Amino acid sequence: MISTNDLKNGTVLDLDGQLWTVIWFQHHKPGKGNTVVRTKLKAVLSGKVVDKTFNSDTKVADAQVDRREMQYLYFDGSSWVFMDTQTYDQLSLEENVVGDAKNYLLEEQLVTVALHEENPLYIDLPASVELEVTYTEPGLQGDRSSGGTKPATVQTGLQIQVPLFLTTGEKVKVDTRTGEYLGRIGS
């Protein structure tokens, strides 16, 4: 049990048998009454976000989440296989755990896998990854009807918008939170 005064972003709570991650919190002292802690909580399994207010210094159950560094090995057709970098144990994760991270995973990439009671919850990716453009149409000089961008497919199969000057075979930096093009990687 922890006090609501000790909440931090990323803390995982066990409320009514469900796991919730604190994504935002604020201590609030109204003109009258006791101090409260306002929070935005995200359901770990479903991704649903809710607002919840706690009285100050209320005790809540925190969930012990083990975050382990793992290396992505391969996709076997139905699950993604990771290896724990400390114990070398392999762990197969289903699509409901991997989620959108599959669009950014490259073989041998290091990620953080969150586990609760040895059950995988989610994958934390780096803020950005470097991916190779496998296909894009040639950009036409002077074509600005699309705002200076064009679609491109990267090596994981994800389609992103890139500037007109990019060509097939170039490496780009992509934001893993939004899927946006961040820049070209020099050769």
C-alpha cells in the first residue's frame, strides 16, 4: 500500500482487481475542505483512460511491476519472441501485449517489457527508432499539393508521411509514440 501523496507518473496501481498506470497527477487544495489528489489513470490491459480523485493521504494498493530489458528476436507468425538480456530466457508475447509496438520492432532491438506476477503487460519502446524506407514514390519537384509530404513504407511495413526529397533505401528516424517522421539519418 502507498499513500496518494506518493503517486508519481508511471506508478501502477491495483484498484478493484484491475491494473492502472498513473499518467498524470496533481495535488489540489480547494478553498474549503481537505487536499485532494486528481489523477488520470490508464488501464494497463485495455488502454482506457479515466479521471479519478483521491482524498489526500489515502492508502491505495500499488502493483509490483517488474520492468526487464529484453531483446527482440523474431516474429514466429503468431507471436513475437523476446530474450531476457540477464537470464537469456525467451518469452513469447501475443499481439494484445505487443500492440502498436510491432510497427517499430527490428530484430536484435532492445526494449523494456513490463511484467506483473510473471504476466507480460506491455512493451516500452525507445522514444524514436531508425527505420529504412523500403518503398516510396519519386517526389516531383514543385509538387506542393500534399503539403510537401508523400507516403512511404518502412521496413516493418508501417506507412508514414515523409518529405518529397526522400527516396527508397534511405534511413529515417520515426517517433514511436506518434508514428511521425522526425528526420533523415545521414549515411
